[in-house]
Amino acid sequence: MALEIKILDYGDIELESSFLVLGRDCGRVRRVPVYGFLILGGQYPIVVDTGYRDNAIMETLGMRGLQFHENMIERQLANHGVKPGDVRYVLHTHLHIDHAGKDDHFPMNTTVVINRRELEYSVSGLMHPQYPKPDIIHLIERLHHPGALRLEDLEISGPVELIPGVFLEAAGAHTEGSMNVHVDTAEGRATICGDVIYDFNDQVIDPVRTFGPEEYQVTGNHGGSKRGEKGAIRKLMYSGAKFLLPIHDKPAMVEHGQVVGRLDMQIPGPVSQSVPKRNWFAA
């Protein structure tokens, strides 16, 4: 059976718009989804990112969480016939507040996989308080339980194949330890790219406050340089992946470095919106 990706809906967040896209609509509130991913078709199910702990924890960042009963991770997995105890691996693109909040819903024989640099970065104080105490403490508990935590050194090793068709690679953006997850599906490679991209339209398709069509706009929330952020987006766009899946926007279909379509809640799946190519040199 070929690998496929089901999108898990963990609820929404309301936050200030320029946090998502640098310089966009400063002071205005945007509502964005928080997604996770369920990889099926291998020997065991794999989950990528687990959302935020509860609505109250988002208030520590001045944001509003909108998580309801149907968004609970057990409910989202059950929609696909999966229980937390069935999951072999939980992978994390990174460990921010809205990505690793439900790891403690999985048993200790489910292995959480992260880039070692991300665990180090989470306790550096450099992006405090986006790494909440209860999430990180749980990971330290896993560190002291054999088999419950797996740490990669992706900056040194290069891409690692976790299971046939699932590869982990350092993202080089957003946080110092972020990683991308590549999944080889029947219709081509799908890359789960965390928060390197928050908003395809305003960062990539028609980037706001930039001087050219491929001068991608960065997020308003990153720990490194703007050059590094732009380069990481370009690397994704020209990586050869057919699908890019961020955490806070619907997936995109990519061809030759251009977004040509948008998809909904599964990969592979039907294109729900086409994106026409723009003629930058119109007569």
C-alpha cells in the first residue's frame, strides 16, 4: 500500500497578522488553523506534530486558542480508525507551543522523534515562551525512558530514512532545530514543512511588501536570519516535492518552483483550487 497523508484538524488560533507574515496588516487579528498529519500505508501509523495543549496555554502568548471536542487528537485519529496506542512514531517539525502539546497522550512505547538541536534550542531561552514548560518536561521524561524518544543530528547526518518512503531533513529555518518530513506517495513526494511557510498566498504566490515575484516574504516569527528564511523557502519550492504541507495553511501543489494548486485534507487528493500562473512580462 502506498503512503498517504491525512490532515488532522487540531483547532484554530487567533493572533496578530504580522506574526504570521512580516509587516502584514500590523495590529489586525487573523484566525489560522493548526494542523497535524497522519501518515498511513506503512507498517504502523505515524503522526507529525500534536497541536497545542489547551486553549488556556495559548493565552501565555497573547493568542486565543479555539480547540473544541472534535479537535482532540484522539477524536482526529479515530476519524481514520487509529488510536494513540497504534502510533509507532510521533515526529516533530519543531517543538513550539502549537506543535508538541499532546505528546503525553501517547504511550511510552510510541517513539517521539525530534532533531537534537531542537531539544537544545527549546531550553536555550532564545524563543521563550514559545516552548512551554509542561511540553518540554514531558520530553525530558521520555529521555529517561528507553525507546520513548529518538534524537537525530540532521545537520550532520543529512537526510535520514525513518521507514521506507519517510525521510527526515533539517529545515534550516524558523527554529535552529526545525526539520522537514518528506513522504513519498503514489503521486510524488509530499513535504511537511512545519512553520517555514505560514501563508502560501502572502509569502509565496503574491508576496507582500517585497520587490519581485520570487522574493519570498518571511514569517514574522523566526529565530535566525531573514536570508536563511528566504533560502529555506526557495529550497522547498525547488526541491522537486510535488506537495508542500505547512501547519497553518492548506497544502499546495508545486511545479517548477510555482504553486499551481491548493488541496484539502488528504495527500494525494483532489485539487480544490487552481492557481493560475502570473505573466510578469505582459505585453
